Amino acid sequence: MSRFFVALLPPQHIQDCANEIKQYFADRYASSGAQKSPPHITLQPPFEWADSNVSLLEDSLNKFASGQEFVPVTLHNFAAFAPRVIYIDVVQTPELMDLQADLMAHVESNLGIIDKVSQTRSFTPHMTVAFRDLTKQNFKIAWTEFEKRELHFEFKCDRLTLLLHDGKRWNVKTEFSFVS
């Protein structure tokens, strides 16, 4: 069994910017947990899947992605899940919210993947820059710095990304292109 999750990854220049912010949190606030994955917006939270059956998973995600259109994504400023997580805020557009709901329904009906936590709370798209290893004390200090900081990017996401955990960090396993 391996651990996977499904996400949207921004273009490289935005990943570079987010990685610089993650590095700042690691250097300044001793929070390096967010560096264990590329900058991303999680659509399907981590789940376990049999290694012998990865082709079924990939085929199903490819089928889903091939029926999707490009999704406009707007990253705007920062927000937080107090008292530990700070993230780049992702605007909740109808297209993004529909994509996430459709993906969750697809993996549940076609693959039997169900995330119990996601069923009990609404989807809050975000791009984490400081993770649960941020102490409550450092969170308070960092949040006063970041709550008013401005950041703005817009892009069209043209693919889904399947990420695989290697025991230490998350890595891109497979990308699935949208139609247009």
C-alpha cells in the first residue's frame, strides 16, 4: 500500500514564489513541514491505495480529467487555520468548487475512495506555506506579519496531479491533462 493524494499544481513561477515563502517560514519560524510537498491545492486528501492496482487509479483519474475544462484559479493574499496553519488563500470560484466536488464523487463511485473528514466539512481551497509544525507562539507572531501581506496570482489550471508519498515527502507521480 502507498499513500496518494490528488491536487492542482500552479505554474512553476508561482511554485517558486510559494517555495520561497515556505523557506521563509522554515528559516524564521522553524516550520518546515510545508516543504515536504510541492505547492498545491488539495482536491482529494491523502488515501491509501494498493501498489498492484495503481494503473486502475491512474486510468480512472485520466478518464475524469479528460472530461474537464481548464479551471481558472486565483490566489489572493493569505489566510489561516488557527492556531497552526498559514496558507495562500485560493478564491472559491464555482469552477474550482465544482471540480473538487465532481472529483470526490468520481473517486468514491469509481474507486471506493472516501474521505470521512471531507464529508463533514466544506472544501476550503488553500496552498499551505506553514504547517502543523508551526508552534502556537510562532503562529501568533507570523500571522501578525502575514495577515495583511498582499499576494495575487491568476492562472488557468490545465491538469490534475497525482502525488505519491515516498516515506519522507510527497512527489509528483502522474499528471492528467484537461481537455482545453
